[in-house]
Amino acid sequence: MFLLYIIHNIFNRFRSGRRLALLLGVSTGVGISGAAAATGPVGRFSRAVVEVGQPFDYVLSYAHDPAEEVVFPDSLAVFGSFEYVGRRWLPTRTENGRSFDQAVYRLRTFSLAPVQVLQLPVLVLHEDGDTLRLLPPATQVRLHRVAPTLYTSEHAGLPTLRTNYQPLPLPPAFNYPFWLAGLAGALALAGVAWALYGRRWRQRYSRYKRRKNHLYFLTQFARNAERFTLSRSAPLVERTVVLWKNYLSSLESTNLSSLTTKELTEYFQHNEDVRRALRTTDRVVYGNLLSEDAQEVDAAFQRLRDFAERQYEVLLNGQ
């Protein structure tokens, strides 16, 4: 019995000592881990597996003395195979004499490496001008391939291309940007050309219209004079004078059709041809003197026509 009692006490002490050793081991591990977290930065990815082009976060944190001045990497840092998208800072927390800073970096990758590693440094600035560069433990992320594998071995070769495909006809699409750009360019060129040559073009067009109206007037005037020779009609003389007045109105850019013979003579500075021609036509129209010599009326028509041609030449040369 005594021997069994001794053996039982030894076993209980051994079990208590083992439990104490385990507790000490766990406590020691926690203390080391906490010390490591407190003495160096820590970086981690928000996910373990990512896809090409898929945004994800990299969280960089550092627990330090409140008196230390800490600088986290910015967008100009070297991110390795990752592409920088953005970042955000978390406010500094200070508890129990320790400050905790954290930054979250938004990244994405287009590399096809199956495993990609990132390790961003943290800078600690000292008062003497020195800079301490602290690196967190390297953390990695695995790439998930979405595209299927076409061949499984290097000796399998590329897949055989099929050659019996028939192209499908596509209706031609209207190229709106091309034509809009062409239209804008044409309008710009037209505006420049109009600014440079617009005045000259307007003058040429005005001369063309005046020449056309002048030829039309001469044709109608000659036709009326010929008809008067055949019919000796007083209304025809009146229509001829009205035609002459309307044509001069277009040349002078004023209304001459309502002016009397005296007013017309004064307007044209007492021109002798105008005065004599209008007096002859007035005797035929208002005096109904159809017995007037036809040659005098023809001479009056000729004076009116010559005067209109002189006015046209003066206006044409003055432009």
C-alpha cells in the first residue's frame, strides 16, 4: 500500500509539472508573438486567392512607441507584380503606451505567376536624421486561373486549327465619327475660305446679278421699242418708261418709279438726254399725241437706253 501511495504521488506531480510546462510554453509563445507584433510591421492580404484584374486589399500595420515618427509607403512605392489602385489610412490608436497605425492598399495583379509575394517597408524617422527601414514578413497570394488549359503537357503540342469555317457577311456600318469629323473639318475650311475670300465672292456674285439684270433690261427694252414701231401704242410707251424707271431703281438702290419727269431730271442732275426723252414720252402718254413722228419716239427710247447703259458702266467700274 505504501508503495502504491508513493507511485500515485509521483504520477500526480509529473502530470502537474507537464501541465505547468505546457502553460508556460503557451504563455511564452504568446509573449513572443506579442513582442514580435509590437517590434515590427505586419502585412497581410485580404484574401488568399485572387483572379487576374480582381481588386483586393493589402493591410499593413505597425505597433510602435508614440514618440516615434512613422512613414508608410505611398503610391510611388514598389509593389512588385501588383498594380496600385488606391489606399486609405486608419486613424492612429494609442492604448497602454503603444500606438497602432494601419494603412489599407487597394491592389490588383495582371501577372500570371501562380504565387505572388509582397513586402512593403515602414520607415521610422529619428531626430538625428537617420531613417530606419523595417520590413514586415513577406506575405503571398495565390492566383486562380479562370481560362481552361488547352493542352496538358509540353509534348502534346498546340491544338489543331479547323479550316472549314465559313465567314459570315456583315452589313457595313455607317461610320458616324468619321463623317462627323469630316463635316466639322469641311465647315472649318469653309469658314476660313469665307473669311479670306467672302468679300471677293460677294462682289463677283453682285456683278453677275447686275450683268444678268442688265441683259434682261436691254432685251425687254428692245422688244418694246420694236413693238411700238409696229403698233404705235401709247400704253406700250408707258410700259417702256416704267421698265426703264424700274431698272434704274435697281441700279441706284432707290425708288424712282414714283418720281415725275421733273423730279427725275433733277435727280439725274438735269441730264439733257433724260429731259428730252421723258418730255417726248410724256407727250405721247399724257397728251395722247400719237401723231408724233415715230423717229422722235425711237430717238427718245435710244436716249433712255444709252443713259441706262452709262449708269450701268459707272456702277460696274465703281465696285
